[in-house]
Amino acid sequence: MNRFIRHRDWQEARRAAARSVLAIAAVGVTWSVTGWAQAPMMLIATSIMVTIFSTKEHPASFVGQIFLGAATGSALAVFCRTVLLAGVTSPFLTVAVLAPFMFIGVFAMTQRRTAIPATDATLFFIFIAQPGVSVNVAPHDLALGAVAMVMGVGSVWIAYRYLIPINPALRLRSLLRAIMGDLEILALADPPKIVGQLQARMQHRVICLVAMATRHDSDHLTQVEGGVAALAIARSIQRLREVLDSGKLSSDRAGIIREMLLSLSCLSQRQGDAAQVLENAANALYEVLDPCFLGESPSRSGNGRNEA
């Protein structure tokens, strides 16, 4: 049995790294050029948000909800610090003032529809209000610091949406390209260990593809059929190699099979949608696996085709 090998999307990892560098550099250059005193707060928010959410399927939508929560929490924190807690030194009174806001935030976090924005609203509220800490800062500076942090979240949304965009459609295409790459290597691979690793990794990629398509693609059946076709192609490649290794075919038929394997090693060069390319390749393999072509009894070949 093949061991479980997780899918690793190195292409999107490189895009995520480039996105983070560009977004942080843009804020850093803005800080350097303008000399804005609150720019470090914006840089902190940008560097955190642009990195930890890169693995999300649709980070722009996710960060959009965070932006709403951050803006709400920051506004409430500034109001509490500059109005309700102005001149307050008693820790008990501070707790009494902040506790209702905290309880409301925790309650909203338990609700499915408000969990994400409420979580970040509470975090930003605590970070800016800083309960229990004496903050000797002018109200307008505190408000500008809160605005800077919210601007940092907004800059991350722009990076995910426009700078180097990422969304479920792009991730699905990236997964299909990765699956096609596995099939190309599989068509040329000989060592059994490499073949087993490729098949195990591709199976996990197909699972990810189907799960993501079901959640985010209204026409997900096309993607699912492409994934199923990929699994069929992988099994068919294995069957063709077994037939070649048996040495029972004529030189002409063996040459046709080798030509078919060679064509499968160039799937990414074919024009058209990746799912359609995989489906066409599966149909072509079905003809090559015909029992009459392989020179086998229909019953035995039929079982093998059903397995594929």
C-alpha cells in the first residue's frame, strides 16, 4: 500500500512569497518616504496578515471580513480609551468599562456568521485599548495608530485581490497543472518506488481538487471528471507498463504503446482546458487498452479495464 504523501503547491508558495515581499516592501517604502510616525503599526498589520492567510483558498474574501472586524474593534477601542477611560486610574473601574465590550465580542465569536470579524474585532480592541496599561498618548495619535493598523489590513486585501491575486479558480487550475505534471512524470518513470510516490501524491491532489471544486465551483462536475480521468490515466499507464514488461506483444504494438506513453509525457503542452485534456487522454488510452489490441482474452482485459 502506498504511504500517504501530501500535496505541496510550490508554484503558489513562490507566488505567496513574492506577494509578501512586495506588500511589505510597499508599506516600508511608504514609511521611508513619508516618515509617518504611525507607519510601523501599518507595517506590523501588513506583515502578519499577508503571510498567515496565504494558504487560504480565498484569502481576499477572508481578509475582507477581517477588515470589517478590525475597523470596528479599533473604533471601539479608541472611543473607550479617549472617552470612557479618560482620567480613569482604578483597575476595577477599567475592568468594569471594558468587560461589556469583551463579553459582546466573545458572544459574537460563538456565532457562525460573525465568528471571523468578531475574533479580529476583539483582538484589535484589546491591542489598541491595552487594558491595565497606562498609555500617555494624545487622542489623535491613538486614533491615527488605529487607522494605520486598519490600513495595514486593507493593504493586504489589495495584495490578495490585485497585486498577485489568488482565488479558488486559480488554485483549481494550479492543482490540475500539478496533476498533469505528475502524469507526465509517471509516463516516463520506471523505478517502482518513484511510481508509488507519484501515485500517492496525485491521489491526494485529486482529493484536494474535488473538495475545493465542490465548495467553490458551481460547475464543479467538470473539475471532478478531470480528477477522475487523471486517476484512470494513472492506472492505465501502470497497466500499459505491465503489458510492455511481459514481452508478449509484437514489436509494432509495443511501439504504439511506447508512443502513447511518450504523448502522455507532454500533456501540459496540449491546447485547451486541463480537465478536457485529461478526459481526451483517458479516451485515447481506453482505445489502446482494448483487449483485441493487447492480444488478451476479453475476460481478463475487461477486469483490468474496470480497475482502471
